[in-house]
Amino acid sequence: MIEILFTYFDTSIPDEEFDDYFREMPERVREWINRYSRWQDRQSALYGRLLLVEGFKQHASNVSYDPLQRITYNVYGRPFIKDAPDFNISHSGSYVVCSIANRGKVGIDIEKIRDIKISDFDKYIPKTYREKMFPADDQLIKFYKCWTINESVLKAHGCGMSIKDADVLVEDNKIVLNDSAWYLNEILIDPGYCCYIATSIENPAINITAVDFNSKAKPSATPGRIEKTML
């Protein structure tokens, strides 16, 4: 099972409310959040950690410790918790998403769809993706799908590298990166965003839940949807 929790915000929460949540964080997490200068980034960082705590509380009930106290990092900076469900967090625009996998590894990436000059980013996406994936899509949507797939695979793999054409194979609904297979699912949360997960488990059960940390946030009564990706 993969649990995906997401939250939405478009305004800064009151200082008192932020401070209440902030005080719940371990000291090293507070120091990390305080490195951000923009309130949007501080709030996204805070909400990402709150989603992780909520996800472990609801869906990893056999874990008796605070996950924030146990987070460590591999040599490439990928966060993980030893002997616990794998997790990954992403944020863009007004959304923060957190994925938790009871088996295998998972990576998630969300991006707000904005008008951009696509050619400026071509070098960051393997040519294999651009040629084989989503040939009928609008070019901007195609770019964001390729981008979020690329990021979710890299985050799941945890190798801290860029994908080169020689390293990657695109087949059916998976990406094979250096002999490791990553299965893809598109997560449909908002039509103005693109979101993908990559997981080492084929055809996982996926549950998507909206979490509201702010009574003034956009209503999120309906969970997101999943679309199986065939490349």
C-alpha cells in the first residue's frame, strides 16, 4: 500500500498557529525550516513534515516513535528512516504532497504548470523521455509529465544523479534506471498541476487523502485520483 497525503494553502497561516506547529518540530527541523526566507517555503517545509507525521500516525500504526526524530540521510541527501516505511515529500505552488510506502521505495514530485520556455530545460530531461513519452500531448503538458516522472524516479532511486540516455530504458508503464525498475502512476490532484509517483512495487494499492491544517484553506473534501501511466 502507498499512502499519499496532500494539503493546500494559498495564504500565510497566522503567526500563532504557525508557532504552535513549529514548536512540535525537533530542533534540527526548526533550524532547517528557518533557513528559508520566503513564508511560502517555510510553510511548505512545515506542512511537509506535518503530513509525514500524520501519515505515520494513520497508516503506520505499528511505529511507536516520532518519525521526525528518526530521519537520517543517505550519502546523496535522500531522507529515510531505518527499518520503517519509505517516504518522500514534494511541494510546488500551493500544494504539498507526501507519499509513504509500506513496501519498497517511493518517490513523488509535484509541479505547478506555468508557461515556460521549454527549450531552456531540455538538457535536464533525457532524450529518451522526450521521444517516447506522451507523443499526442500538448507540449507544455508533455514537458511537465516528463519532468515530474524524471524527478520522481530520481527521488525514489535516491542516487543523487542526473539521468543519462545510456542509463535509462522506457518500457510500458515503467522506467528502468541502471537495472532498477520504477513503476509510474500519475496522481490527479488539481488540473493546474502535474504529479507523479515512482515506486519499486508493480501495481501497488494507492490511497490518496486530503489533509487540512488550516481552516481557511481551499476545501479538499474529495481525495485525488490515480491514473495508470502507459508509456
